[in-house]
Amino acid sequence: MDQDCRKTKDLTRTAPIERTPKRPRRSAEETRGEILDTAEELFRTYGFASVSIADIATDLSMSPANVFKHFRTKTSLVDAIAARAIEQKVHELAQLDSTPSPRERILALATHLMMDHLNGRKDAPFVFEMILVTIKEELDCGERFRHMIVDMLAQIIRDGAADGTYHVDDVDKFANAAFDALVCVIHPVMIGLEKPDILATRCNQVVGLIDAALRSPLAK
Amino acid sequence: MDQDCRKTKDLTRTAPIERTPKRPRRSAEETRGEILDTAEELFRTYGFASVSIADIATDLSMSPANVFKHFRTKTSLVDAIAARAIEQKVHELAQLDSTPSPRERILALATHLMMDHLNGRKDAPFVFEMILVTIKEELDCGERFRHMIVDMLAQIIRDGAADGTYHVDDVDKFANAAFDALVCVIHPVMIGLEKPDILATRCNQVVGLIDAALRSPLAK
């Protein structure tokens, strides 16, 4: 660990002047949420590698043992931060209008995910670091994200089949294939490499391809 | 530049004992090819950052001025190495059997590209370094690769339309969409993150999606 960097952190952040010396009693759920908020903010500001669980505890005026009760490792913190971000995202996506055609719904879903990453490019170092940790540690939050989006696509496909727009027997297979086809415009790494206007055109055309496949009576 | 690393290189590689002191006269084309062979080998062995044009010249018993006549920068060497690899790849792909159904041809093309990267995983550090340079320097070899594969997909789609299998007016639009949909199984970064059997299933299903879209009379 970089000791110089740690010293800078200690000077600027560790005097919780506006906090009471004794923390008020909180539920386990509240404490967990507070730990995640603080960990996310510190990781974002100083980088994953240079923040320890002890730093997080200090920032919260908590004992490290108390943080350990909730999260045994920094990796488990990353997993929980990612899971929370995914849940938040799924909640947002559930608000998308479900009245338009299935094609418009798929496009709205893909565009929303794409714009998220485009708007979040300034966060890119943080996001990439989190993704690298999840890959190296084989955390299942990437898989969980995939499942949630595949479930949403499956629902759109089922609705499209119910109103006669789509002709698909194996909804799950096509929902997975649709997700994979959209990777080029929703994966943060792919988005990091391309210009927004090109991505928007691609997104539209790949959604057109998916929609045409699902409308085809041969797609069973 | 890392001087220690350079010294190791000088000790192990710079005495061209099997070469005559005066190099035989070569055509500009031959010299260019020799420079690319040597640059690729040195980049692969020592990494892009720690090999200079002077190193490449020394290894070839050539004057740096002579190398400079062909390539002004290391970046232009990377562009030329990538372009050569792409041409080689396109030549290999042109040998693929063109008698099966268009779906089988798209699958063969995608599988070939996917397996290339899977087999080349041991080369991953070299390949990733080259990709990073092409992105940072905005070299056009990535675009060239895309164009060549899109052209191949367009040819398969046109053949499929000619025999009545496919119903597509805007071949170019669908060839581009098909390429984008396949990014999840042919992009080296995406392939680096997944297990081969999962990739094979995905490849098959995305090709099925593309094929269903192209067969649909609604796909115009």
C-alpha cells in the first residue's frame, strides 16, 4: 500500500468534525448501507488499491471489527457495491414505458444502458477498476446483471408473442441471443472505444436485426 | 526507456553471426517485409514500449536511417503489422467453403474468427498491447478489419438473397448490423473474458438470430 497516499487521505478526511463521538444506534441494514456508501466514495476518490477496510472504518468513526462483521474483504464490498448499482438500474429500467411496440421497448432498454455508460465516461477509471476486480475475482455480479437484462428482454419478447408481433417458441434462447447481440452497444468496454453517434446508429440497427428475427415465423 | 532491459536485449540478440557483414541487395518490398518480421518478433518478445527503431535496425544489421526510410515511427510499424495480419486473415477466410447454406457460412466465418482469438490467448499480452496502440493512436487498421469482415458478410447475404433464402434490400445495413451482433464472440476483449464452451453456444445462437432476421420478409 502507498503510505504517502494514505497520509494525504488521513489529513483530509479523517476528522469527522460534524459527527458525534458516539454513533447513534442503527439497524444492521442501515449500517451496511452506510459502509457501502463510504466504501464507494473512497474507492471512487482514491482508487480501489489504496483504500483499506481500516480507512473505511475510520471515515465512518467505526471500529474495523464492526466493518468486518458486515464485509470480510474488500472484494465482497465491490460485489455488494455492484449488486446495489445493478438493483438501482433494474428499478430505473422497470419505469420505462411498456406501451410502445416491442421493438421500441428493446430500443429504449438498449439505449438507456448505452447512455448510462456514455454519460458515465468521466467515471470510467472507477468503473473499469470495479469491472477488473469482478473479473479477476470471478464475482457473480456480472452474471447477475446479464440475468436481469435477459429477464427484461424475455418479458418484452413474451409480450410481443402474446399480441402476435413475435413468433418465438424458445423465449429464453432468443432473449439470451438478443442480449449477446446488444453487447456491442451496452458493454462498458465496447462503449469506451466508440463515438456516441456511431454507437446510436449501431444500437438502432442491431435492435432492427433482433426485431426482424423475432418477427420471423422461422425463428422458432 | 528501460536501459537494463535494453542491455539484456543487446547481449542476447545483436550479434548477427550468421549474417554476412554486407546485406545482399533486396527490393524495397522485401526490405519492408523483413523490417515488419523483425519488429513483430521483437515487440512480441520484449513488449512494444521497450523496443526502439534502433533496436530493430541493429537486429537486421541495417542502419536506422534505412529503417526510417520505410517507417517513420513505431506506431506506423504497428499499423503495418496489423494490416499484414488482417490481409493474411482475410486470405484464410476466403478459403472457407462457399457451398453450404448462408447460415453455415456466417457460422463458419464467426467461428473461425472466434477460434483464432481463443487459440491466440497465449499471445494475449502482445495482441492487447497492439490493440491499445491502435486505439490510442486512432490507427485505421481496426476500421479496415471491420470493413473486410463486413464485405464478407455482405457477400454471403447477397448470395443468400440470390438463391431466395434471404429477403434483404439494404445488404450493407444488415451486413454492418450482423458484424455488430457478432462482436460479443469475435472481439478479442470480449473473448478474453469468457469460457470457450459458453462462447461457442453464444456464437451459434447469435448466428441463428442473424439468419432468422435475414430470412424474414419484414427485414427489408
